[in-house]
Amino acid sequence: MIDYTIFVIDDDESIRAGLCMGLEQQYTIHGFASAEDAIKSMGQLKPDLILLDIGLPGMSGVEALAVFQKDYPDILVMIITAFGDIENVILCMKSGAYDYVIKPINMDGLEIDIANALETIRLRKEVRLLQEKYLQENLPCFIGESNAIHEIMEFIDMVSQSPDTPVMILGDSGTGKEYIANAIHYKGPNYKGPFISINCSAIPHNLIESELFGYEDGAFSGARNAGKKGLVEAAAGGTLFLDEIGDMPLEVQVKLLRFLEEGEFYKLGSVKKSKINTKVISATNRDIDQMICDDTFRKDLYFRLGVVKINVPSLNERKKDILPLAKFFLETFIQKFNKPIIGMSADVESLLLKYTWSGNVRELRNLMERGVLTSKEQLLTVKDLGIDDIRPAEMMDSGDSSFCFPDIPNAGIDLDDFHSAMDNFYFSKALELAGRNDTKAAQLLKLNYHTFRNRKKKIMGL
């Protein structure tokens, strides 16, 4: 059951006490003789509804309403006014007051008005609680302490406000691109609508158009007699997530572009135009810029899909998140498999931090699932994880002394200059070995393509 807090602001003690007494059985009530005192308590007590007298001494009710509307726009305000003060009532209602009541106050009528106001608040609170519960239970990729994760969460909060602005999510496999798409959907105004996901690489090229847009009876050999609704239509009022958008055939890209620009499409075999509203989120781990150069992806579609873009860093680029994620997955699988495990050994934590996560969050999750399932001890061990050794790249990341680095001369060494020179050397070498191909060079340096491009620009000015 949701608990509601109400402020009663009235300088008349008898009215204030009467309202508090009449409402305290159902709600948490706080009474104030002045608007100034109520405003001081707003941050700590956080009301859902305010009963505000217009004729207050000091700061008037009209002035207080302006403060509440500016600083606390989600809180509903009901005006208390004397009979005949119509001018101020009209001013308050135009300024955003939810409703008004006239003195002398009829408690039965007031309780009905309050119940109606709180029903609006109840819906808001339930939506917020459901959204938070969903994100906590289903989106573990957002657990962590790195700046990157905080930036991603801020991005989600920003782009989820729009019901239809297209979003493109870029990043390596396993970084949680679909989780981000889910979060944008469930935190946005389309949360009540469906979230329809389609993996463009998993559907044969000759079927993807009919899967997306549907078809009419007899549209092609083998078509159902009743036709079929496409995934675009199924996503009406919700979100359509196009995963691996880089694998979409060019002929289908043309039709998708038309839909994005006009909100219209034709089913296969139909001459009737269909129109729906949905938010389109796309994702890929491929080098779209290179695909545009190779004429395998339409430039105009890229711009339309990527009105807002985000690059999701790999797990190797956010080391601070590895242990929080590992502990989350550990607890998840301990409960799932009902294992008497109480934690993981220091060796496991050290190994997880040194390991190169080519599969990112997905790989870490799978590793922890295996470890918990096979473990016979109270502490998870390295043996449970099934990692026999650490590869050279991981050893170098961990600072293993078997790799040769120059000694520090007597005069000392400028570490920043050394890092810059090393970065410049390896980026130049990787580009040379890759024939100036950014995608291949990024793979040689084990970097996300988009991270590689950003760092190359900073290091080499290219």
C-alpha cells in the first residue's frame, strides 16, 4: 500500500488543526502556519499534496504556489480560499493549482477531492516503482562504479523522455546494448506499450522484410491465408528494437527509411498504406562508417536511425565495474542453484580484474554461472571458473614483470610523454599492419571500434 503525505498550510489554527485531525487517520499530515516554514521542510518531509491557504501572512498563497510549481512541479497543490475571492482563485488555477476548496470547508467533499488528486499521484508512484523494480531485476549491466556507467544512466534518463526520437546504440557484443534499449523503453512514456526486439542477423535476408512489415494473403508462395502482422505493426505505441542493424539488406533499408521519415509502410502484397507510431532503437557492433564507404549501409538511414547515439564501452575499459558485477551475478546464481557459497576468494577477484573480457558482461555472467554451479566449497575458487591460465595480454595489463619496459634513468622519466609516445607507436603500427583499416587496427589493439576512433583522433589528430 502506498503511503501519502499531505501538508496543510493555514495561519488559522482552528482550521489547520481541524483539517489535520480530520485527515490524519488516512494520511501522514503535517501542519504549518506559514508558507516559509512549509518550504523549509519540503526537502525532508516530501509531501505528495499541499492544501494551501491563499490569505497567508508574509509570503502569500499565490507567491508560495509559484515556488512550489517552480521547485516541486510533481507535487499537487489545492487552494483554500474564502468565498468571493474569485480573482485569486482564477490566478492560482492558471498558475498550475490542481483544484480549490472554499471556506467553510465541507470535510466529506474535501476527502473526495483529495482522493481524486491522490489517484493521479498513485499512478505516477506505481509507474516509478515498477520501472525501478524492472531496472534493478533485469538490467545488471548497469551495476558498477565507473564514470562510464553513470554517463550511460544519464543518457538513458535523457533520451527516454521522448516517445519517438530514434536512438542508435554502438558497442561490442555482450556490452548490454539490448539492456540499454529495454531501459529506455521502460523509463519512457511508451512503457505501457510492447517492447518488440528483432535480431536482423538471425533472420534470412529473403524473410526479413515480411517479418518487419508483415504480408497479405497470397503475397508470396507459402504465405498464410490470413496474412501476418509484422513486427513494426506489433510495436505500435511501444518500442521497436532493431539489433544488429548492420546486417539488414539494402533493399529493406530503403523501406525502413521511409517508415522512419513518414511513419508509414506497406505490407507485402498490399496497396493499402499503414501508419503507426513507435520508438525505434537500433544497435550494432559493426563499423557503420566503413559500411557506408563500402555501399553496404545507407548513409541517409544511418543519420535517421542515429538522431541520438551512444557508444557503450567494453568491460575492459571500465575495470571498476568488474567486481560489483561479479558479486551481483554470484548472488543471483547462489539463489538460483541454492548453493551454500558465501563469497569468492581473493584469487578469483584478482583474476577477474586481470582477465581480458572479449565477451564483456555476457562472458562474465556465464563465467559466474559456471563457477557457482560447479563449486563444492563455501568460497568460489579459480578452479570453479574453469580459467586455466591468463593470456599474455592479460598479464601485461596486470603489470607482470616478465614484459620488458625501459628502466627509469637517473634523471627520471616523464610518464605522460612515455604514455603518449607508446600510444602513438602502437596506433601507428596497428594501422600499418591493418592496411590503414580502422576496424582491423582496433581488433589488433583489442579496442572497441568507436573507442579506437576517438583515441586515434586525440593521439594522432586523424
